[in-house]
Amino acid sequence: MAEAVLRADQEAPAPAAAAESSATGISIRHLYKIFGPTPEKFLDAVRDGMSKQELRDTHGHVLGLRDISIEMPPAGIQVVMGLSGSGKSTLIRHINRLIDPTAGEVMVQVDGREVDVVQMDAMALRQFRRTQTAMVFQKFALFPHMTVQENTEYGLAVQGVPRAERTKRATRWIERVGLAGYGEHYPNQLSGGMQQRVGLARALTNDAPILLMDEAFSALDPLIRSDMQSVLLDLQQEIGKTIVFITHDLDEALRLGDRIAILRDGEVVQQGTGQQIVLKPADDYISNFVKDVNRGRVVRCRTLMTAGAPVEGPTVDPGLVIEEAARLLSAENREAANVVNAKGKHLGVITMSDVIAAMVPPATEPTAAG
């Protein structure tokens, strides 16, 4: 079983909406951010390994990001996670250049060309922010004096879209996020979850290819948060945006992310699929993050399947999580299932015993002294 896991976990499932030919990927290359009056003065020292503490205590500057390189998939959800102070919110604000980097590139596709957001002049940057990106904030950021309809139309109004067109588009997304009938309400008349739906509708109404979500659900109650995650996943099947989602919650990251990058002290500690991170953590820091994860909701059948002839039993999709496979096997009182792709091709076999073994995390090995 373990051999199957280590062999198959390198296969990253393609984002569900990756077929969108117009999707915009994001390539962040060697990004550095040093906060302080003369950041360029210390860039070479940071590149050569100066610690965050030395930079702060000796030179009075703060290291925000160190040598960040992440390839964010088009039409997929890239999650960036980490604890408070890890640099995740600083990173997302570089994508639409709310923060200017000390060094590095942020490459995106605009009108069929790959361009560096860092090098855009003021006019190009303004146009990029208006038409290529939309942002959903943790604190909702709604205008309290505007109705739901007016808040949702706001981005289109700034772009100069005629009233009839923006009303039509905004109304569609208000209904799509489950707020039909609330168009004339004001934000203070809505619950937190409903306000965040307005924020999501406003972002989607702009129809920008890149959606930036900075801890968008973290202020919500757990049940509402789970509901909003489901809304986002359902919408992503339809819209195929390139979504960058910031969170400090691993369960949320694993549920939403096609790819996950984990930051610590401004550096990427590990990146990959949820399966890769859970099954092969890069170091003790990541191991502590994932030790309590429900592996049954992360590991997929393609990871555990082994070659073999078809067996007497149900069929499962290779992308099905093994918790669901176990539920199906139990319901049909079978020991094994056939893994079959969408075209009906037999790929392999998955057994209940392998599923159970994979759902139990390995025992932690004692660390050698010295």
C-alpha cells in the first residue's frame, strides 16, 4: 500500500475548469519584500542569507518575503496558507501591486501577452486592476450607504459600463450566490455570511480572470464558512477563474486548493497538491500541520489503486476521495472496487484494507538525541 501511495501521489489532478482556453495563470518569480526606509540597501544581504531577526534588530527593517517563486495554475485554485505573520497577505497584495516588491517578477497573461505587473506604469496598472483582477476581503469591504445591487454594480460603474448592462450582470450574480430578492437591502441588514456573498457577487460581476481572496471566509461562523466554501467550489466549476485564496486553516486549504503553498516567516516551506503535502510533508513544521488531518478526505483513489484485473465490486472514479470509496464498499459489503475513468477504461483496483491503512496516519518516529 505504501508503495502505491509514494508512486502515485506525484500525479496532480488537473483543475476541473482547466479547459478554459482564456484562463490566466500567474507566475511569481524570486519575489522579495523588505519593509523599511532603504530596503534596496539590504537586498543582497538578505539574498545571501541574512536572518529576519538580524535585519530587524540590527538594521531596523522587516523581511516580508524572501525569494518566493510559485507557479499558479490557470483556471485553478491556488491556496497560500500559513500562520499569522507568515507573509501570505503580503504576497497576495503583490499580485495586483497594492504592495510594490523590493525585487522579483509577477507575470500574468494580458491580451495574449505575458507581462510583468511590477513593470506596469500607472495607467496600465489601473487598467489591470479594473479589468484583470477582482478582490474579496476578510472584512467584506462593502459600502454601507449602498444597496446590495449598488455594491455589486460598483466595479462596472467605475469602468463606465452602461446602467442597463451592469444591472443585468449584477442581478445575475446576486441571484447566483443565493441572494435573490435582497438587491435593495443595505449591508447592515444582512448577516455576515450574506455580506460575504455580496462581496463575492461584486467580484464575479466584474468578470475579471483573476480572483484574489484574502482570508475571505475566516470571519464567518464554521457552518457558514463551510457553506461559502461549497458556493465557491460550485461556482468555480462554472466560471473557471484563476483564484488565489489566502487562509490560515489547513482544512480549508485542503478542501479548496488545486495547489497549496505553505509559508513560514516569509518563505515557501512546501508547495504541491494537498495529497503531496499530507503524504510527504517536507519537514517537521509541515508534519505538525498535517498530523491531525482526516486523510480519508484528502487521499484519492488514483493514489491507492494497484494494477490488476477487474474484480467483483463497484466502480469508482480515480478522483474520488477514499473516505467516499470506503463508504461505498461498506454499503455494498465488498472488499474491493474497480477504478474506472470517465471513458469507462479500467485503471486498477482499490481494496478496503488499503483504504483503512491509508486513513490511519503513520506513527511519529522518535527524534534522535543530539
